[in-house]
Amino acid sequence: MEEALPMKKILYLLIFILSIFLLDGCKEQGLNIVIPKASSGELNVRNSQYTRTIGKHSFGESDYSTSSPTTQVQQFYVAVDKKDLPSITNERRVALVIGNANYSHGGTLANPLNDARDMASMLKSLGFKVMKYEDLGLNEMRRAVDDFGNMLSKYDVSLFFYAGHGVQVNGNNYLIPVDAKITSKNDVEYNCIEAGRVLSKMEDAKCKTNLIILDACRNNPFERSWSRGVRLNGGGGLAFMNAPSGSLIAYSTAPGSTAGDGASGSNGLYTASLLEHMKTPNITIEEMFKRVRVSVEQKSNRRQIPWESTSLKGHFFFKIEK
């Protein structure tokens, strides 16, 4: 008598048979269904652990440890059928865009102003009412954030984009105004804007969808004057923030890491990739950020890996074409 198949093998066989039926059914209805491959930079939000799912399978036949800038990363996704796309005609959208580049005590960054201008133009084309500011001091930044927060209750979607210097101190993220003079870690709290301030405004307004995009992980120009005992945790970059329900927080690079500013006169690497993929119609915001991650990884030779923390409850599309 033949020995019975182990339960695990039976389970695998049933899953294989079921997947064949599902794929055949999708093909008959003309749906373009592809099984997604794992990608790096995903955050396991539920238990606040960083989860990287990097391996050979993410990069075709190339090994992660030997990949070059020309390695072609395969991007797979589940296409959304046009009949299932929501209507965004009456979706009220608002955005606050800030670019800080010319620091009185921290030098000049090449691209935040370009990033802010181009992002504002992109968001306007995607139906957002945009408040755009450049080179704001502390009081001006506070006023801009407060004004933004006061109008959020009238909107369904809120978005905050910041390009410029940002630091983490004791696990909190701060955006640095252009007039900040920071001689020690203790100055940060009083001379900078905590990113959580923006998030709190969004939570209080109870918008359906809240998006925060931080292209603010450049090297800290003030840290050279700080003593070794008060250097930033992790050596620079921003700290991980949990995304509250209905929110998504996007970082230009992994928490605790820094990103380059890019060539002068253009966009930063992260914002350039955002601008490229935000205009792609009929893809969810999660899929859009996966494409951004792939682009940035390729162009930086894997030195920069964007991350997101998300607790979105529904599908959000920047652009829809039916």
C-alpha cells in the first residue's frame, strides 16, 4: 500500500490547483494579473519592525550583492481593471509644499527649491489646491503649518511635501528652517519644526487620506560642531514614525540613513522619481511608491532605498484615466 502524502504536500497541491483555476478565470475575463514579487523598503507597521525582503528573486538573475547601476529590476504588480477604478471628480485635495535650500548657518542645498516648484506644479495638475513656500524661517514655517491645518477639515485628501534639511533627535524628526542656528542637540526642539506637528494637524482634521512625503534625509550640516556625546542617533537621517490610521508617511531613504542632494540645477533623485511616477494613471499609491523605490535603487546603485509606513484604509490614485 502506498504511503499517504504528507499534509504539507497535499496543501501545496491544493494551492497549486486553485491558482491555476484563478489564473485561467482571470485570462478569460481579460484581466492582467501577475503575482507580485517582494521588494525592499517595506515597513512592517503593525509591530514597528523594519522588514527588508531583498533577495535574488527581486532582481531577476542578478545577485543583490553584485548588482550594478545598470541592473534591470523587474517590477510586477496587479493591474487595476478600469471598471473598478473609483471616481475622483469630487475628491477635494489640498497640499502644503515647502522647499528649504538657503540656510543662514548651514550652507546651501542644490535642489529643494526645484523640487518644491516642480512638485507644486505636479500636484496642481493632479487636482490639488497647493500652498507652496520657499526658504521659510521658523516663525514662517509654524504659520504655514498652522494655516494648512486650519483648512484641512474642508478636504478629503491632505498632502505635505518637504524638501530640505531634516534631523532626528531622541527618536523625533525635525524639519530645519533656513534661519536655524543649532549649536547643540538641545537647540533642535526650539529652533525646528517637529514633523509630528504636521501629522497631528492631519489627524485632528480627520481627512480620509493623509500623505506626508519627506525628502529631508540629507547630511546634517550642524552636526560637525556638536560634541561626540550628543551626535544624532543612528548617525543621521530620519527616524521611523508610525503612520496613523488613514495615513502614509514616505521617506526618501531608509530610516537612519542619508540621501544625496543630486546634481545642481535639477531635482533630487527621490523627487525626480516621484515626479516621473505620480503622473502614471490607474495605479494605487502603494504601487506608485514601489516604482519610485525601484527607480531610486537602480539610479543610486542601491545606496539609497526609499521607505514608506502606511495605514491607508482604502485605495488612493494620484491620477485616473478611464
